[in-house]
Amino acid sequence: MTETPQTPAPQEPAPAPAPAGPGNALGIASLILGIVAAVIALIPVCGTIAFAPAVVGLILGIINVKGRGKANLPKGVGMAGIILNVAAVAFIVIYLVIFAAAAPKVGEAVREGIEALPTQPAT
């Protein structure tokens, strides 16, 4: 008896993968910008530098949360980014208000200090 090689039965093609929902890249970017902006915003003199990253991170977080909300996906990373960016903006505004209130008094103290310096006659 000779065996004849059998050909394998044709297989059905694999089903196409389900379309993916919106990714989490914007949420991660928002979270990273929020962390950086919040840390920089806590430094009193450097706080205003953090304003631009905080606004960009806030926008990215809002876009991420809206997109993932429509797809019924978790929104935690985007929400954390939004919270951190709002906190950074709040820190910046608080420091600006404090410095704006203190600036006139500091200027007055500097003028008084300069006027109190002894003057030397010209020789």
C-alpha cells in the first residue's frame, strides 16, 4: 500500500482585528506635562515658565478624556493630567498675585534704603 500525501484543507482567513479606540498617548503626555508644570510652578521665581506647558497639558488632557469617554474607555490618566495642570496654573496665579501685591512695598523699601545711604561730597 502506498500512501498518497493528503493536502491540508483550506483554512478560513483570520478575522480582521476590532478597530481600536482612541489611544492613551494624549493622556500620558498630559500627565507628564502636568507633573513637570506642577513642579516648576512650585518654584516661586520660575513659576511663570510653567504656564505654557500647563496650558498645553490641560488641552491634551481634555481632548483625551473626551475621546476616551465617547469610546467608553477608562479616563484616569487624562483626568490626572487635567488635575495636575489645573493645580500648576493655580500655583502660578497665586504666586503672581502675591508678587504683584508685594512689588510696590518692595519698591518703596528700596527707595527708602537708597535715600538713607550716606552721600559723599565730590572731591
